[in-house]
Amino acid sequence: MNRHPQPSSRMDLSSLIGLSVGVCLLLVVQLVEGGNLGSLLQPTAALIVFGGTVGAVLVSFSREDIRRAIASLPSVFVDDRLPFEHTVDKLIVYATRARRRGIISIQDEVDREPDPYLRKGLTLAVDGIDQSSIRDTLEIDELSLEERDERPARVFESAGGYAPTFGILGAVLGLIQVMEHLADPSRLGAGIAVAFVATIYGVGSANVVFLPIASKLRAKVRQAARHRELTLEGILSIQDGINPRLLEQKLLGFIEHETPTNERRLRERLV
């Protein structure tokens, strides 16, 4: 059935380079201005910012949401694009066989289909469920899956909102320490360092780590949702007995926004 191999996961260089560049530039600027990298290591500031951020996130989300967010971290650094072209190929094969032999003829293959969303939709189609009910059922599944997949992104997005606030809190606490020891100049430096470094930790972690991770995870959620949209349209078209070549052209609209190279190869097959 597969005219194209399943895509293999590769390291996402854009995420690695982006994170490395963001952190390194901050350190380089510190050195260029004559600063000492050791001055950026402030345990008190780190405790205030990162401890406070973790605490706020724990209050805001369930344990399961946080577990899923942590488990999703490796995917930020992996280019695991969904197999749009591979799915189109499978749908075309199903459509061809259903059109030639009747939709009931694909029952055995549907039972072995590894994609649960596609398997469920085709099973409903083979069972003769009307298209309106199939669409309603799969759209409810889609909303549920998208809501589930969005939660890790929300966790990191919230962390990106809390971190700068705790950075400001750390700065205020540092300045309070400075005001309490105005008579002792030897202790002023520590308070000022905590104040400014806490701000750096808060704003830097939010804009270099937390918010970019949330954006990358949300992009993957949108891609997965679009993949399911493609699958749904293919299932309904198969049940409707659409010509496989027409179905292929119809599904190209989903592919052109995801994999331009694959779209060009698919168009070449239609010539």
C-alpha cells in the first residue's frame, strides 16, 4: 500500500540553534561589556525566579498536565513532521479499492490500520454510518485531541508569563535588602546583584526558553489538527465514492501548506 516510506524523525536544528544562540549572545554581551560570567550566577535570584515559577505552575495545572509538558520537551528538538503524503497515499489506495469492489471490501485492511483516527473513521464508513454522523463524531474527537495536545504548550506559556513577574519580585526583594544595609556599603553589592540578576533570569528564561518552547509545541498541535482534517476529508470522500484522482487533487490543498516538495511530486504523478 505504501508508495512512500514513513518519514523518520530527525534532530530539529532550528530549535537547537535558536536556543544556543539566545543563551550564548547573552553571555557574550556580558563579556564584551567587561563583565564577569560569575556575576550572573546568583543562587538567591535563581531560587526566587525559578522556584516561584515552578510553584505558580504547580498551582495552575494538574499533575497530569505537568507530566505531559515535561514529556513533550524532547519533541521540541525533534523534526517529526506528520506523514501527510503517506496518509494521502493510503487514502488513495483505500478509495481505489472501495470504488472498484465496494467499501465493504476494505474492512480487513481497516482493522489493521495503525492510525487510530483513520481506523475509526473508516470503520464508521464501512459500517454505513451517514456522513453527517461521521463528521460529527470525528470532529468531537478532533476537538478533544487538540485540547489534550494544547495543554503542554499552555504550561510553558504560563511559565513564560510567571517568570518575568518573579524576576521583578526578586528585584524588589534585592532593593529592599539594599535599603536595609545602606549604612554598610560592603553589603550593598550583593543586594543590587540579586535585584538585577533576578530580572535577567525572569525575562531571559521567559523569552529565550519558555515562550519559544510553547510556540513550537503549539505549531505541532496545529500541524496534527491539519493532518486530522485531511484524514476526515479523505474518509468522507471514500464513502462518497469519489474518483481517486479527484480525491488526490482535493487533498493536495492540505499538503501544499505543509510539504511543498511532496506537493510538487504529487502533482507530477497527476500529469
